[in-house]
Amino acid sequence: METAKMINVTVNGTVRQYPYGTAYRTIAADFQAEYPHQILLVNREGKLRELYKTLERDCTLSMITGADKPGHQTYERSAILLMLKAFYDVVGRENIRNVSAQFSLSNALFCRAWGAFDLNAGLLAEVEQRMRELAEQALPIEKRSVDIEDAIAFLKANGMEDKARILKYRISSRVNLYTLDGFTDYFYGYMVPDTGYLKWFALEPFEDGFILRLPALENPEQVGAFTPSMKVFRAMHDAEGRTASMDISNVGEMDDIVASGNATQLILAHEALMEKRIGDIAEEIAARKDVRFVMIAGPSSSGKTTFSHRLSTQLLACGLRPHPIATDNYFRNREDTPKDANGQYDFEGLGAMDVKQFNSDMSRLLKGETVDMPTYNFKKGVREYNGDKLTLGPGDVLVIEGIHCLNDEFSHSLPKESKYKIYISCLTTLNIDDHNRIPTTDARLLRRIERDARTRGYGAQATIKMWPSVRRGEEQNIFPYQDSADMVFNSALLYETALLKPYVQPLLFGVPRDSEEYVEAKRLLKFLDYFLPIPADDVPQTSLLREFVGGGIYKT
């Protein structure tokens, strides 16, 4: 009997030998004790591999757990498949018109379902129980490569027109389908090897749908807390309704429009809709006679700068005189800036701001006094005064943009009625299809990659590397204050990923294969493959997206 070829595998500096053809899950089990969280994937020298895959050559592996972004996404994707299988088992395929995972909301996915059934707590309890039964059986999640024409025919025959439509625009001749206990579906991304890995989930009714609750990234072994921002939920729910009414609820439907030569009409319609929303906000501000301070905050790459310009234009049209104020000019001198636990300056926290001086200046302006306005010299790290004076007269309003503008500690001396607070974020509701959602953070990251390259000379690798730190700052300084806003403004535009694709794609290809950021770059490249590109020539110069691709009339 021939002895199996032995393969050298290096994990955390330790070299072990395994027979050729050993499954990665076997190796993961040998090293699980070294990791505090469940291993869900392996990274083989920059390439993610599912655990059912097998050894073919000597390699170095790193383990991916539910506390890592790719692992967290794998768990979520697998849980959606489990939920769909259970839903179909309980209700019956013949009674289901559609089940859709629409967008994320506070450690959960907001989902909706339509068909010959009553969506209520009792039904969801049955579906959750069926999910647990399937999980306890540790049923395999099988992956198979299928000819794309056969996949399209299968998906159409099983009522998955959204998935069949998107595959029309795939260049590859084959695609992967996943099957769980006879239920087959198309998913973008990796899966766990069997249902036994899926232990933490819950289903609950929510508004006109339901939520699939899942673990948080920081604690993947328990269901995360569900504390949603209802104002953000309303903004996303409304946006989903608007896109559905325009017959664009997924990428395939948008690709159809681009392929038919109607992209310009799509762009102009959505730009007009956004302009109307900005105009409505300006009218509401004008109707509140006591408002003198418009406070704007939002996470990175939400389009705050262009939004503030466009809002100012609309405020002018309403008879007001807007004056822009950048809170960056109220940074403390660098030598007085607090430091974080690593000894680095913490420019994101409220302590980096001269809160006392800001409140003093704004209070004096509110009283009608003339104030010397500061300018921050970022090269020197000091605040300077260059003779810029400001006095507020009747009809004057300050349009103030900054990370802490929703935090009342930052503007504590200003009367509540004098402030109108706006939370802005890119809350995309366009999904690849009904079961493959697009995270809102992906839309912002693509914006940031292009803008950083154009305005700061950063490569995509640098932007991807700093993104987790940016996200942590948002979690601490912006998201907790979302619901204090008078208005949530959704800056997402349906066509933006198609517009950004030709700009961002070359930048992502520039990320070195041997870098830690390559896995994320490759994921984004695969994601962009679903979109037909839209040329920037079709985008108005006033578009909020000009902040990210350049050429607009506003300085950014």
C-alpha cells in the first residue's frame, strides 16, 4: 500500500505534517485551543479557504475566527442560508413568494417575507426552532461548481429571478452554488462547512418584517445586543421603498438599466430625488425661526462637505444667509491634545477639541457680538487668528460640520432650540440580490479609497489598513448620538458603486498579494465584478459623488 504524501503546514510558527488531501477543518481542530473563538476559515498565504477544502502543497496558514471580519461575514452568510432553509421547511416552498435579507441593523439583519402565510411571532418561533434542529444535526453545506447557463436555468425554475438576472453579467463560465439538505442557493462569499458551526442566532418580529439576530464582531460566541437607531432604520426603510418603487431593488436590475443605455435617466432621477430631500430639510430649518446653528455630523466618507454646500444653497433659496464653520478650527494646540493608550495623539475624541472656546465664540455670536474666528494650522499644530471676523445678523445661520456636532457636550452652552442637528451617512439599500446584501460600510470604504488616492496620494492598501481605526472612532464618537439628530440624511446613491468601479478597481489591484490588506482588496474586487460601470461624464457637477471622483463645482 502506497504511503500518502506528507505536507508541511506552518501555523503560528509551528510546522506540522499532514497527509496530502487532509481537510483544513482537521488542521483547524488541532490548533483551536490556541484561539479564543471558533475557527471558521483559513488564510493560506493571502487566499481564504473554506474548511472543507483540502491540502495540496506545503503552506503557511493563519486561522480566521468569528472575531475577524472575513469570519464574521462567513458566519452571517451561512446563518442566512440556514434561516432560508428553515423558513422553506416550515412554510413550504409553494407558499413563499419571497424572503429577503435587506440591511443590517444593530447586530441583526432586517428581513422581510411575502407569501401565503402570516408573518408573526408564532411563525418565527417555529422557524427558529427548525434552525436549531438543523444546527444540531451538523448537516454539511455543500459547494459545487456549475456551468453558468445551468445555474441560471435552475435559479429561474426555482423562482430566484434576482439571482438569475445578476448572473447574466458574469464573465466567468462557471459559478458556485451552495446546498443545505436539498435547499440550493447562490451566495457571494464563503460558508462554514456544516450547520454545527451555527449556534448563536435568534428571530424576532420587527416593524413590518423581522430580524435575524447574530453575534457582534467583538463577541462572536453570543447573540449581540439589539439596540437599533430607529431614525436610521426609518431612513433605510424609506430608501428601500423608494428604490423598489423605481424597480431597482438589486444590482441585476440596475445592470439591466445600464446595459439598455438608460444610465443617464437613472442618474438624473436619483440626483433630483436627493436635491428635493435637501430642499425639504432647508425649508424645515427656515420654518424654525429660532435655529441659528445647523450641526452636521456623520461617519467617514458620508459626503458631509458637499452636503453642507448643497444645503447652504438651499438655505439661500429659503431666504437665509448661511455661513460655514469647520469645527477642525477648534482643535486644541497639538501639544495640548490628549494621547491614547498607545501614546499617540487622540484627534478623534472630544478631548482634542477646545470645547470651552467653541462655546464661548458661538454664545457671543448668538448675542450679536462680533467674534474673531480661528483657523487651525495643521502643519504647525496650532490655532491661529488671521483677522477673520463674524457677526450674526437677522437671517444668518451657521452651518457647522464636524465629528462631534451631534454630541451636546460639544455645544453645551447653546440653547436646544437654536440648534438643528443632522446625521448624514451613506445608507445603501441596494443589494446584490435578495439573499446577498451590500454592507453600508463597503460603500463608504470604496468612496474613501478613491478620495484618499486622489487628494492625499494614499494607495488602497493604506486606506484599508487604517479603516478599522476609523470605524472604531465612529463607534465611539458618532454612532451613539445618531438618534439625537433632528434629521437623518441618507447620502447613498443607487448608481455610485457602478460609478466608482473604474476608479477603485485599479487601486485595489495595486494592493500587494503578500500584504495583510490583500484579502479585503480581493473581496472588494470580487464585489465590484457584479456592476456594469457608469462613466463619470453622466454625473452632474453638483452631485455629492463629485466629492469622491472630482470635477465638481464645490471644493472638497
